[in-house]
Amino acid sequence: MKKYIVIGLMLGVFFPKAQSADSMKIGNKITFSAYAELFYSYDFNEPASHNRQDFLYSYNRHNELNLNLGLAKASYQSDNLRANLALMAGTYAQHNMVAEQEALRYVNEANIGIKISKNKNLWIDAGIMPSHIGWESAIGKDNINLTRSLAAENSPYFETGAKVSYTSDSGKWFVSGLVLNGWQRIAKAEGNQSISFGHQITYKPNDKITLNSSSFIGNDKSKEEKKMRYFHDLYGSFQVTKQFSTILGFDIGAEQKLKGSEQYNIWYTPNMLMKYQLNDKWALAGRLEYYNDKNGVIINTKTPNGFQTFGYSLNVDYAILKNVVFRTEARGFTSKDAIFVKNDELKQGNFFITTSLAAWF
């Protein structure tokens, strides 16, 4: 059965009636869309298993052509009701959904929203939804860089729960409050009896600036191992000139060292992303990042200084068609401890080159 689901998704990506647009509409309320992204990544540490670093969940296969994400989505939108259903396949789904029940591992979105005010843009949505945290999504074409940042890879891509959201009449403010099953969860962790919470505030004073604040509060472990986690995501997106744009982001989290403890392990990650649009076809982009998790809350290296790693990348993008883009990125990591395996030895550095071909309809 799983083989037929994957084949169906791949066929949906190249649905012939949708080739001339970003999506296909049936009437005024139903929209179908699809996305597929093939990739090839060469890691100069040459992992024998072809699996790359275990803190990377996208583009994480070495020296092989593979599908990072294939996505088929149906959306319904009316004045007071909206719904989304999206199914997926690829290495992104394989590695991000490994903790979920097998029947749910191909579900990217499944949510319903109801408008609860006649005069205001006030909604309640529930189900499996894209994460309210972060400046990058799982869909590569929507991001400045080809690969995802350490911040994105190690914070939620998706979430399950319910949210109340409000968008101001001017469109400048978006505010939401969330009740969630946990930290990137569909089903709760075994033995977990906690409810998690979150918020998001987005301010867009004009079409060139976006400021965002998001949070997560909750426990993602069993009742016996309960440790409260507090996380905040802050970023600003700036269209500086017609050609040049940048995103500045900073995430910080704290988790109790022990159940009931007043002491916390802290991790944080600052990011700078930059893009220069040369013309309609060509673009250059880069990223500088640092991730400090010396106590191993999110990335546990079991080394004296934990995960304290700088990252840098540069990518070149070429838009073959309006809805097809080819991207190439060179990226490297430098860590305080020797945590990267090469020829049965541990090294402080890791360098790799990734290319991708993405199409959407």
C-alpha cells in the first residue's frame, strides 16, 4: 500500500493541467497544488552508510540522487471555513516522521479552520499544521538558502493541536495562541500527560519589513521524566533594496536539568541570511550561523563541550522556468569538539556540496 501512495504523489506532481500555473483551482473554493524537489549532496567526510549528520533532517543522504520532498496538497477556502490536506514522500518525511505512527508518516498537513467572527478576521484552526516557529519551511523554494539552517532543522517543522488567530484589518498584525501535543509531534510521546502552549506575533509595518516573535512552552517527555521546556524564536525579514534582502534571527531555549529543578540547560542560535537577486533568472544567497547546545538538550554529542558549531554557506540559484529552479550550495561546519566522523576518525570540520531541482504547480 505504501508503494502506491508514493507513486500517486509523484504522478500528482506532474499533473498536466497544472503545468501553466502555481496551482490548479476547481471553482472558487478548492485549490490543488504540488511540489517536488530532487537533490544530490556530496559530503567530503564520505559517510559509509550514506546517512549524513544525525542533526540534519533535510538533504541528508550522501552521494546519491534522491527525493527530499514530494508534496501533493488540496485546499478549501470559503468566507468562514478553510481546510488543508497534504500528503508527502521523500527523505524529509522519512527522517522527520520516524517517531510517528506508521499510518501518519505521509501526512504533511490535515487541518480545518472556522471563522468565529462576522466582522473580524478571527479563526480557530485545528489539526496537523506547519510550525508557527522559525523563518524557514520544509518547502525549499520558499527559503533563501538551499539547505535548512541548524535552527530550522532542530526546532519544529510541524505541530498538532489547535490555535486561535487574529489578523488586523490593515493586515499589519497577526496574533495567535496555540495548544499543542508537544514539540514537533502528531501523537504524544509515550507516557506524556502534558499539554504544550505557544504564541505567535507578526508585525508587517510595510511590504519590506516583517518582524516575528514565536514561543513554545511545555514538556515533551513522559510524566516520570517531566522537564519543562521554554523556547523563543525571534526574527526580522528585510527587503533592503529591490535586489538585496536579509533575515536576522535568534532562537533561545531552556529546559529543566531534572524534574522539578530550578536549574536549566540553555541553548541558542543566531543566524544571518542574505540574498541578492541578480536578475529574473539568477540569484546569490548566503548564511552565517552559530548553534550552541553545550549540554546536549537538542543535539547530544557526548563530548566535553557539547555541540558548539559555526556554519556558513553560499548558494547560486537559476530559475529555469517560472516554476522550476536549479540550486547549488556549498556549506561547511566548524565545531569546538571533534564530532564529525571521517575515515573512522573524529574531525572538527565538515564540508559538503548540495544541488537541487525543484518544480511546483
